[in-house]
Amino acid sequence: MNRRLLSAMMLMVCLAGAQVCCAEELITKPGDNIQKILEGYLGKRVTVRIQGNDELTGKVRAVTQEILHLGELAGRDYYDAVLDVKRISVVIVRVKEK
């Protein structure tokens, strides 16, 4: 019985630690712009608000001075999007796990 309890406790500690290490803090530096911030989230999920209050959530696939390529769009299976970086007004990222 003690062995099972110890194993269960070790598993819970490992899982709790995994959630903490996956949460990322949003860090900005002087001189940052939307493009540089998005480059820091390459391969990760972000939500962007486009001028006009439309929002898209997806994985950052590529970023250039002109465009943002989002893949795996939320609520739109099998679709990607390419956005004009100059029209993005807000970048929203998850910094804390549930």
C-alpha cells in the first residue's frame, strides 16, 4: 500500500512540475515590435486581434516584416491564415496554465 501511495505522489509532483515549466512569461524589451514578439512565439499558439476587432488564434508558423502565417486555426480545422503584420493591433498569449 505504501508503495502505491508513494508512486501516486511522485506522479502528481511530476505532473505539477510539468505544468509550471510550460507556462511562459511574456517579456518585452525596448525596441520590440509586433514582428519581433511574434518571432519569439514561433511554433506556439497565439491570438492576434486585427484592426476591426476580428481575432484569430493559431500556431505561429512563420513571421516576416510583411506577413504572419498562422496554422492550426482554432475552430477552423484544416485551415491556415496569412495576415498583414501591419494590421495586427494586439497579440494575446497564454502565460499561465489552468
